[in-house]
Amino acid sequence: MKKLLVKIFVILFLLSSNLFAEVKPTLLRTVSLTNIVKSPSDVRFNPAGTRIFFSDYHSGANVLLQFDVDTPFNISTIDFNSKVELATNGGVDNIQQPQGFEFNSDGTKVFAINDGGGFNAHLLSTPYDFSNATMVADDGFHFKTDPDPDINNNRAVKFNNDGTKMFLIDAHTVTGGKRIIEFNLSTPYDTSTVTEGNSFAISGTVAAAVLQDFSFDDDGTRMYVIESRINPIATFIYVYKLSTGFDITSATFVGKVQQVFESLGSDGTNGTPLGMGFSEDGMKLYQVTYQDKAIGTRDRVHEYDLICPYGIVICETDAVTAIGAQVEIAKNVIYQNSSTIFKRFDWLRRNDERTNLTNHEIKLNIHNPILAALKTNLENSLNNIEYTQVSLKKENSKINKKNWSYWSHGDISFGRVGDTASSKPKEVKTKGIMFGADKLVDKKIFGYAFRYGNEEVDIDDGSSDELDAQTFSLNIYSSVPLKNRSNLNLLFGASYLMIDQLGKDQVTGQRNGKQIYTSMSYENENEYTKYELIPFAKLEMGITQFSDYTDFGVVSNSVESHERLTFKTGNISAGLKFDDILYLNEDTISRNGFIEYIYDLTPNIDHYVKNHLDNTTLKKTINTHSLHNVKGNIGFEYMYSDGRTIAINYERFQSLDKSGHKDSLLIKFGGVKKHNANLDLIYDPINDNNTKVSYLKQMGNFNLKLKSNYSLFSKIPDYGANIEISGTF
């Protein structure tokens, strides 16, 4: 009861602190652009943060500017000697005094717009590099009059993540309103294919101010609008939440923060706030100010720290990345189980001729006449629990068909799941150990295996968020021989997952999961070419269900409820194996490995999350990370004649169409010993039910004997034990 009250108190404290703390940018540094960018009106970085871009609004400038940055995303390290200019005043639109500009998703195209409705685009032969730019033919639109004649003052342009939607900000319409306008593009990033869509009115702003710029977060579920005013009055950044990403009709107002104003300049004007931009991880905000109608000290770029990704007014966890990481954990559990068990099949075939790797010979000597009649049956029963290695290829005797072979496997893997348009990269570390037992039944392998795994995921979004997962899996597997030296390997499994979500080393949410999965592979053991390549194909499918949970966060306004999530995962693959064995007297060396192409069948997954600040439920879509992948493995195993084994195995999983990889390393030391031991059980019911147990173990020239006695039914039992060691020479 006490623990429950403490937990309730902590939750209430977190809720109250989250609801009343203000989330606003913190000014970190300011850099002067005087006489460098004469009137900066917008600012962008390349994704790596090694290059910064400005638009110049000063009369007669008509350029976009590019500079290198020595320390990524640090404006104090801008190299102003690296300036590259891109003229915007060519072509049909002949853009004078550009204001807003934007890149396409891969940085090979840049768009510029001015407040008179001019709009043009340039192709970049090198992404995010103005050095070799080519102007694109006129798109046929003048966005002050066409396709919407009510547009009065365009100042910024944005796209959704795939370029099928374009957004303009109308500082004020001919009727005095302020709005965001949406356009649909039938061809991504081709503005000649636009048709006007919805618009969203911005209300409640400062009457004397105009809308200057706007931006979205990485998945389009938050929108930020800034206003500007030459006179030194308070202006704000307005924040909206979109229940569906990049759907401005679903926007609801969340709150606003006042922009940081500088003191008045000597000419009586202050730094007028213009364009804004975020760092790639959303942890920094950048804004430019200019000195109206003059070149002066107010021309600056400002860098702000945010306490969470895109943390203005409201903080939310990066649900797409966090839930995406949980999905990756579920997929990895299936992958680790199936990969390990199928390695077991390979090992059995590789060591097929060693059918007696371990053998515990147990001898029972019973010296009581009452139990003597049971001696033969009991002894035979115990002897049948031999740990005898079964064979996949050769038919063993009937007694061996009843024997179980026991094995274990440890693994360590580490890697990085790359970023996508809506998900941040993740560093992954996995450790696991598996125990299994299998036997041969009518030329078929049948077995069980249990795996415990621990997976740590560090979400690389600047928020210090992590996931820690404990997983428990039970597998049933079989290998069935087919015609023409081929095999069908089958696996069925179930797992239980416990996932802790952490922020700044504190547990902020806990989620449980359960899954079932199956995997099957077909292999043809007829070697092809002189390298003895073996073709194989594999199918893997799974269904996972995660419980609902609440993430209480460690930053302001981040209390979120996540709904229960059920999803399917799967992949299909094909490849070639090789397994070359060298015989060295009675020892062997195996050189083995494979190359495998994997196509991910996992569909996009919709997940619903509600923030407690505004009780708005958002749909987040977790996209498949990489459809096309390749996996390679190389290993060596040295087996001594007495059964000792030393093996090392390296495996690489590489995404082909997205940045991502995982490396796994297995180092195995195995030992096999034959035990010659006698177990004596002496029970005498006539002499006070006295029972004696002795165990004799032969170790070379020495004998180790353990003895004990016990009166089974005495109220005050007498018992003792002693150890004897003897040797013969």
C-alpha cells in the first residue's frame, strides 16, 4: 500500500510539473552578419550541419548564400570565407529580394520565393551545394495571382516529407486575413503539377504584425508560425498540433511564446525577426533578424537550445522513433532466435560423423535384496539418458533415437538503424544466451530451445531517450529430410518482452509485449561449383502485441498515453552457404559462412498516442525502415579429436536502401568429456532402514569416492558424509 501511494504521488507530481512549466527556446549564441548577408530573411542547414544557407532580402542582392560550418550546427564556427552565391533573379519569374527558400528531401533541388509571388527552382548537381546550380524551366505559375488570386504576400515555402504537398504562408490576404495554403503535387517537388488544396486561417495574432515564416516538425504533427513587425513591439511564435501529419485542416492551437527581441539600435530600430529553421534532430532553433531598410548591426543569426526535440510551448517524445525502436526490438527477437537455431542445424550437419561427443555412463549397484529385482530395469532406464550427439544424415540405433543432445549458444551484436524522413537513427546493442535440447526421431530432428536476451537502444535524437528490453523466448524446432539431399527446417516460437523507456537515465514508461512467430527454410545439400555452395531460401513471419502504457517523460509537458499496438512483421530471403571441412589427423577445421538477400515484408504500422496537455490523439505511422537488405556471415571452427571446440563467427546485416547495419560476433569454447562413474545405492530395511549412497569417479590413475549414510524413517536421523581419494601406479 505504501509503495502504491508513493507511485501515485510521483505520478501526480510529474503531471503537475509538466502542465505548468513553460517550454521555450533558450538563446545560446548570436553571430553578426553585417556586410556579409546584408538583410538575412531565412536560414537552413544541410542534414549534417556542416553547411548553412541564407536568403538575402536587401534591395539589389537577389541571392541565396552558402557557407561552410566547421563544427556542425554551431553558428560561431561559420567560415565566411567559403561563401558561394546562387542568383535568383533569372528566368521568367526573375525573383528580386528572395525571402523564403527550401530544399527537396535529398538536397538536389532548391526553391526560392519572394513576397511578390515570384517562385523558381534550381537543380544542384551536388546535394546542398550551390556551386553547380541549374535553373529549372518556369513552372507557369505566379503564386500571387495563380492559382489563387487572393494571395497577397508570399513569404515562405515548405514541403511534406515526400514532396507531394507544398505549403505557402500568406502574410495577409487582400481581405486582411492570414493563412497557410496547401497545394497538392501530382509529381513530387514539381511545382508545375500543383493544384490548390486546403487553407488554414491563423487567428489571434498581433494585429499590426505579419506572418513571416512557418515550419513543421519531422513528421508534420506540429506546426510553428512566426510573425514579424518592424516597430519594437512584442511578437510571438505560435504552435499548432496536427492530428494527422501535414494535414493543416486537423491543426489545433496549443500555445505561443514571445520572441526574443534585442535592444533598439542607434537608428531607433530593433532586429526584426524573419526566417526560422531547426537542426536535424530538432534540438536547436535558428532565427535571423535584419535591420529594416539598411545594412547594420541588426543583421544577425541566432542559435537557441531546446529542452526536447522541437520543444517550443510543448514537449512530446519522438513517438515515431520510440515506437519504431520498439518494433525493431520485436523484429530482432525473432531474428536472433531463428538465426541461432538455424546455426544449430548447420553445426549438426557439420559434425555429423561425431555421433558420440558426450556420453555419461552410469552404473548402479544396489545391495538390498528387496530392490535387487529392480536393478536391471532401473539401470537400463538411467543409461538411456545418455547425452549422445544425434546425426541428421545417418540412421542411428534405436537406443540413440531416444537420446537427447544438449547445447548452448551466446551472442553479442551491435549496430545502428539509420534515420528516415520521420525517424531518427538508433544505436542498438544486443546480448543473449540460448539453451537447447534436440534428438533424432525417424531421421528427423526435433528439439526445444529457450533464449534470454537483453537489448539496449539509444535513440539518437538529442533527447537522451533509451529503451531497455528483457526478452524470454521458447522455441520448438524440427528438421525434416526431403528427397535429393534436401531439408526443410521449421521453427515455431513465442516470446514475452518487457521494455523500459528511459529519459536521462530515469524510467519514464514501461511496456510489455508478447509475440508468436514461425520461420522455415529450405536447403539443398547438393554442393554446387568447386566451392561447394549450398542454395537456401527462408520465410519468417511474426505477430506482436504491445500493451498500452503511459510515458511520463522527464521534460515539461511530455505526459503521453500510448494505445495498445498489434502488428505483423516478416521477411523472405534467399542465399548461398558454404561449409568446407579440412581434416588434420583426428582434428578438423571448418570454414563456413553464407550470403543472403532479405526482403522485408513488414507493412507500415499505425500507432495512436495522446498528449495529456491538450488530450489530442495523434496517429503516428512507423514506416518500414529498409525493404532491401543483405546479410553475410563468415566463421571458423576448430574441433579436437577429444571433442573440444573453438569457434569464432562474424555476421553483418546491412540495409541497402536506407542507412543501417548490425554486426554480430560469436566466440564459442566447447568441451566434451566422457565420464566413467559408479553410483552405489544401498538400502537395508532390516537395519533401521539404513541407506548408503556412494559415488565413484575415475580420473586417470586416481579414484574419487563420495559416501553418505542416512536413516530414512528415524525421528532423529543419523547421517554423515566423507570423501576418499585413492590412486594406483
